Amino acid sequence: MKKHKIYTMSFAKVYPLYIAKVERKGRTKAEVDEIICWLTGYNEVMLADLIDKEIDFETFFAEAPEMNTSRSLIKGVICGVRIEEIEEPLMKEIRYLDKLIDELAKGRAMETILRK
């Protein structure tokens, strides 16, 4: 079975797009980092190292220290697909991250985004 293109895409190439998206809406890189760390268990040093290494999305999620158990509370539609209906585990993780970044760009409070 052929891997989806996003699985082999460099996280380092998408990361600046996340930042640009939220900065256009008055949010910050620090908030993006906080979301990523909350979701994956990486810390800021680890995140910077992964970006320098230009790992792909598949490796990024496979090596995540501890995926947040509250991520299952992330619901809704991203890229025209309802997250709850995504069956492929890696795609679901990627879409969780996309949804959190979208919520940040839409001006939601960090407490709401991080399901606190």
C-alpha cells in the first residue's frame, strides 16, 4: 500500500506554515510550540532538534514521547473530513494537530484548545 504524501513530508517544511498561519491572526510561534508539545510530549529543545533534522511526519509522530490522552476530545471537521471518522491512526494524529492550529488561528483561548 502506498503511503499518503503527507506521511513522508518534512515536518520542518510544514512547521513554518503553521506559524505563518497563526501569526497572520495575531497569535505566536510560542503558542504553536505549546500546542505541539501538549499534543506530542516533545519539549521545546526536542522540537527544535527535530526541525533541524527535517524528519518526516511519520517519524515525528512515531517518536513522540507521549501523545496526550486528551487528544480524543478534539472533534470537528478539518480539510473537509470529520476527525472522528478518520480510521488511519497516523492521519488522525496529523489532523488533530491541524485542527489545534486552526483553532489557534481562529482566536480560541489556549485553555479551550488544550482541552483544559
